[in-house]
Amino acid sequence: MSRAAILAVDDEPQVLRAVARDLRRRYGADYRIVRSTSASDALSVLQELQQRREPVALVLSDQRMPEMDGVSFLEEAAPQLGSAKRVLLTAYADTDAAIGAINRSQVDYYLLKPWDPPEEQLYPVLDDLLADWRAGFRPPFTGLRVVGDRWSVASHEVRDFLARNHVPYRFEDIEVDPEAAEFIEQRQAAESSRESDLALPLVVLQDGEILEGPSPSTLASAVGLATRANQPFYDLAIVGAGPAGLASAVYGGSEGLRTVLLERQAPGGQAGTSSRIENYLGFPSGLSGADLARRATAQARKFEVEVLTPVEVESLRLEGPYKHLTLSDGSQLSCHALMLSTGVSWRRLPWVDHLAGRGVYYGAALTEAAGCRDQDVYMVGAGNSAGQAALHFADSGAHVHMLVRGGNLGAKMSQYLVDRIEASPAITVHLRTEIREALGEERLEGLELTVKASTSALEGEQPAETTEQVETRYLFVFIGAAPRTDWLQGAVALDQRGFLLTGPDLGEEELQDWPLERPPYLLEASVPGIFVAGDVRHQSIKRVAAEVGEGSVAVHFIHRYLADL
């Protein structure tokens, strides 16, 4: 939080300088001393401080000012002052007005001019007032403000981007927060001459600048994230900052490679949305995916790795030993060795996708957890990600309904999660249950479910089905994943599902253009110098520890590749 302000107001420049001098000498180290030469100017200053969410601790105003006296000024300024202490500087003849203002609670104290010596006449009074103010003051949130509709896709995307990139913010919902709705109305009134409507959400930066419906790249630049490479060429470029990519970045940077890490959304990848990873070596109490991503990103930066986000790679061009990447903003960078750790995207449900971001969310969407308290939340999926999310939302006060297509929760989920879910009174597991339809036009209002019986009447018959409708505003989908490899078609060998083939999984057909005498290294793709780690690799083990291991081991082979150039 910035330092609280002490505002001095006087129309006589010489007196104002003397007041500011004495205030600065005593309080300058702890408070920001602000001066105004008139009541109207002071009102403007207070409005600006309020817009910036900068607190005001004390206002010291002269009583005799030509356009507006001190009592009137403090009365008009009261809505902007909040708990700030109010002091009048008066001549002896004005004491009756000052006392009357004190009795009406418009002024906390008055001081006679001159106040020399300040050690006796000024500081003791202000010390007491400021101590009283500090005792009751609750610092406001000073990070970014996101003002918008909770059920808006754009609002969800902005909030999710900020949260996953560890940028503090406060969300103000125009549907339930009167101040947020008033802020939008004021903004619309101020922009009444423009033809188009406001693009929500509005993002209010710490300096008061307002961004309307910003894109990820605009928002990233505004909050200080790096989106442009500092160099045109690197020893190692890593595409994807999930656990595998982050591990490669840490080991590459620590071993002296000029390394750049490119991430399309936020460091951590899909694992970064995990609410609690409890089986990761060395963390007996577990850690969140966001915490793991934050720690690993800081570690990579310590070794001078450039981390660029949000940056999306659109194409790859090969030229001898060089790999050239074209980014979504049109810029290019090149490298000797390329690590592909692009991860996977959640598969989508076509019959609910029209409500994505408006009650239907793919993955954990932990930004929504705070609004789910005392709500019925539905989750589709039976893997570890679904289990971790279910426990997190249950701990946040929601009642979670897990919809599992199969007849056994433990088929794809770690046993420790199964045990905790079965023991939780806030989680209900619905086996052999699928979603048939999502209900609602503007936002999710309910689901139509299909429930299959556990047995059929006659052998060979399809199990009997029943349908039911449930009310809910939240559905989280975890139904498997697809690789992000469309931009690599034709450049490197993929399996039938789009996962990248490496090392011993590469057959004669994939290696017919292999130019070297040696075979591909363990994690090397069908092109020399291109390596793969993590979920995007063919038949990889879908565990965070396995991804970290692959990313680390790949750097060993990258060094061997670079040594042969």
C-alpha cells in the first residue's frame, strides 16, 4: 500500500509552505504531504486520491479562504474523507465557527495561528489524531480492480489470466456490488459522446488507468509481464511452461544455456490449476499447482531464463540446424535446440460448450471457488484433477456432485484421493451418470442427467436409463485432454491422436528423412535438436513428477546435441 496522505489547504502561499514544511519534518517519513491552494483544488485532489484508492489520514485546512471557508470545504469533502481526521487552522475570531463545526462532527480539532513552536502547539495534537486514525484504519486493497459481470466470458478470462499469473486483483461484480454498478454508470456518463458501449470488464490499474475488455497481451503489458524476447537467437527455446517446460528451463539456465521459455497462458500449464498436489516428493503436506508454478518460475528467472507470457507460437520453420519460431504477434526468434512441452487442452463437451465461461468451466477454474460457497457444484470426470478440484471446492464451502461415467471412482484416480472423497460429507459421487443437456440461455441454470442402472434385466440388454434435472450454476469439466500440436503438422512426426513421437517410438517411416548416423536420443523427436517432454509426448506418464523428470533429463540430451554442432 502507498503511504497515506496528509493534505494541507491554505490560499496564502507563504502560510501553506510553512505548514507543509512543519508537516514534512515530523511526518514525511511515514506520510505523503500534499498541498492545495484552494478548496476547489483540494476537492479535485481528494477525488484523484480516491480514484487511486490512496488513503487520506488527515486534512488540515485554513478557515478563511475566499471561495469557500474551511468548515464548508470539510463538509463538502466528507464523503471522500471517510475516517480521515479533520483539523481547522483558525484565527482567534473564528473560534466560535470551529467549535460549532466540532459539535456537528464536521471537524475533529482546531488550531490557532500561529502554531509556533510546532513541537508544542502542532505536533502533540496531530500525533494523537494520527494515532487514533491508525488504530481504526483498515488498509484498502491496492492491487488491480476488475469490474464486470460474474457470468461474462470476458470477465472470467481476465480473472483467470490474472490469477494464474499471480497478479493480485479484486473482482467487483456489477450484479451484487452497488459501488461497481455505480462505477460503470459514471464511466458510461463520462463516455456519453462515444458511439459504442463500454467493453466489460473494466480493469482499473494502480495508477488509475482504465482498460476496457483488455486482451491477454494488453493486460500482460499493463501489469509488467514480459511478452517480447530480448534476443533474436537462443541456445534453447522452450514452448510450454508446464512442469516439464519449467524443469527444462531451470536446468537449461542453471547449466549456462541462453534459454527462453514461451507460454501461451500462464506458467504451470494444466498442473498449475491443481488445488492440491499431495503425492509430490518432498512436500508431505502437499502444495498447490499455482505454488509449484510460482516457485519454479522464480527459480528459472534466478538462472536468467527469459519467461514470456502470454506468447503463442504459430509456426515452426527448419533451416539446417536452426529452428525458427513465428509468434502470434508476428515476431520471430530462433534457436539451436527446441523443447516442446506444450501440454494438452481439456476436451470439450459440445452440448454444454455454448455456456463456457458462463457457468461451464473446463478445468479447475479456481477463480470461481469463492463464489461457490453454499452452492451445488457439479464436476464431470474421474481423474486426479477432478478429485483434487472436488476436495478444494468442498473445502471452500460448496456441495460437490461428481458425475462419473463408469461404475468405479478408483479406476483412474489415486487411492488417497478416492479415500478422502468417500470420507467427505460435502461430496456426492454419482456413478454411471452423464450429462445429456445444459439448461439456461444467458448462463448455466441446470443440467439434464442420464443415469444408467447398475445391471440389466436380461443378459445382453443395454442397462436401463433414467433422466433427471438438477439445478446448478456451476459445472466443471475434466474429461481427458487433446495435445496442442496443430501448428507442428508436417514438421515433426505425430501419432494418430496428435501426440509427439520420440526416441524408440519413432519407426522407419518417421525416420526416413533422419539426417544423422546416430539414432534419436530418448526424448528427441523426428528432427534432430527438437526434444519433447510432458503430457504432449506419446504415451507419457501423466504425473507431475514424471513431467519434471522428463524436462530435466531432456536437458542432458540437449547438451549432447549442442556439443555435436
